[in-house]
Amino acid sequence: MDCFDCYQETLDWQNTPVINDNQTKAPIDALVVNIIRGTLLRGAYVWILGRRAAVSQIPSEFIDVVTELQGFTDEMKDEYLTKRFPDANLAANIVRHYKRVPMIQILARHPFFCWMVAILFSGSFQYQGYGTNRPRLTPFLIHYMIVQTNRRLRFYYKKKDNELRWTDTEKQLLTRLGKMAFKMLEMNTSVFIEEDLKEVDLQLTEVVIFSGLCTELNPAAFSGRRTFCFSHFTIQEFMAALYVFLMFYIESRNVLDTGFLQMPKFLSSRNNSKSAAGLVQCAVERTLSSQLGRYDMFLRYLCGLLSPHCHYSLLRGFLYSHNTPKVEGLAEVEQVLDQSAQTAPEDRRMNLYECLREMTQQDD
């Protein structure tokens, strides 16, 4: 049974009548239940493929063996990217390029991410001079979110390519998912349960199976309770930054402002907490006052989303309308980041300069 997570009918394991005659006519859901029970097609060996969140709905007494696919090794990543392209020079450039950013190298362990590395970088290397700068993370994860959301529309809602217009449903799904990711980041946790989804008005199946952004954890690791997480922690950090950015960009709200913001003296009085500089200043203060690494990538993604290439070229038309203007005041944001990097502790400076690069670098 391939793509078990695509089967959207409810399977009633308790009340479905037992079928043990191969000639009996029955609805599909009844047949599926009885095949998995072993009462129908008794001599068959059934191999079920699907996301953990979907497969875990099958009662444990009907499961003999569980195998989990762990993804690519470093050698397998390079082999995949090398064999995918007949142009050996292009393949070598892509392999060299993705290794320049450790986070992309880690994400490429997942075959789907590795496929995205191949697609995005092969297209980028068509432009003369591409590859001089290291790739940025924010555009990569924006593409990932867009691809997964479009796959959701095609795969689960049977939309054709000319019907892939994001409705309020997709916008609300990603915004609410980002809101939950931000709350998790503030609570310093990477695990959520079904009740956490209800708090932000989301459905378990929609998030854990259909979104392509989350997965279910091994229940044995958490006393049998069903627990979930984002496919990778950095996706949680990106979604949290996306939520904060959308609140600023669309609703003119700075959800990071605690009421004690001290704007640097070199900035004019117009740079209040609701300006781009004020938003980033709040994020910088939160990052520097927290444990090393807790908000570092969140800050980097937030700065990346302020880049015109990201919020104006990549996201426009998906999460907001095409006539939404560019973010203003980015020169002041550069000042905030540069000044903060000069005065920050030595172990924090590199990330602040990476935040500046994420916002200002032109190519991806």
C-alpha cells in the first residue's frame, strides 16, 4: 500500500465488519481494514508506505515490523547530485556549492531536500557569475515552503497546475503554523502535541500529513503519547520568523516589542518599534540576551525575509497580493545589524554579519 497518508477515508478499526471471503463485495475502507487485520487475503504480506503520522493510526497489534527510512549519507548526496546531471562540470559546481553552507548540507540528508538542491542550484548556475557568493538559506526555505504547499494542492486536493492559486486556506495554514512555531521557540521546545494545534485552530491531519512541513515522532520516546515536530528544527525557526515578518508586513505589528525597546542613538526618532529597524532591533536584543543559538537562526531568517528578493520577488502573490509594496527603511536595518555586530560579544558577531549578508546579498 503506497502513500498510505493519501488515503483520506476514516478507517474504523473497532466497528468494521469482519470479511474473510474474497468474493464478498464491500466498500474500499472495509476492504483496507480487513486486509490490514489479516482476515482478508490471509496469505498476503502487506508492506505499507507512508508518513509516520498516517501509519501510526494503524493499531499496533496489526503491525509486525516497522522500518524507518533515514535518508542520504554524505556519500549518497554527492552520488545523487553527480549522477543527476550529464554535465559533469555543473554537477561538480552544485556539489561544491551546497557544501558551503553547513545547514543546507544537513538538510540535504533528506532526499526531498537534496532534490531541491539539484533543482534550485542547477537553475541558478545558468546565470553568468553565479556561485561567487555562498547560497543564502532564506530563499532556499521559501522555495521549500512553496513547493510543499503546491504539492499539497496537487497531491491531496487534486489541483491542476493552472489551479495552484493560494487561497485564504493556505495563507491561514502557514500563518497559524508560523504562530505555533514562534510560541514553541519562545518556550524553547521543538515538540508539539495535538492540543497545541487546537490552540491556533489547526487540524492534525492538515499539519502533520498534508503540509509537508511536520512529522510525527517515535511514540516510544515520549511515553507512548503522540508527539510531533517540524521536519527539521530550522524549518521551525524559519516558520517562526515568517510569522513575525507577516505580522509586521501585513498588519503593521511588532510581536517582539515588549514595551522596553531602546533604539540606538544613531537612528532617527522615526525608527519606532513598528519600523523595520525597530523590528530587527527587538530581534537583536532578544537574540543577544538569550542563550547562544536559541534565536540566532530565527534572526537570520527574519533579516532574510526583509530582503526585497525574498519578500517582494519570491513571496508576493502567494501570502499577500502582488501590489503589496517593498519594505522601507532597510538602510537603517543595515545600521542596526552593523552597529550590533561591532559591539556584540565575539561569539555573537559572526551570526550578526551573516544576518546582514542574508538581507543584502543579491544572488542566491
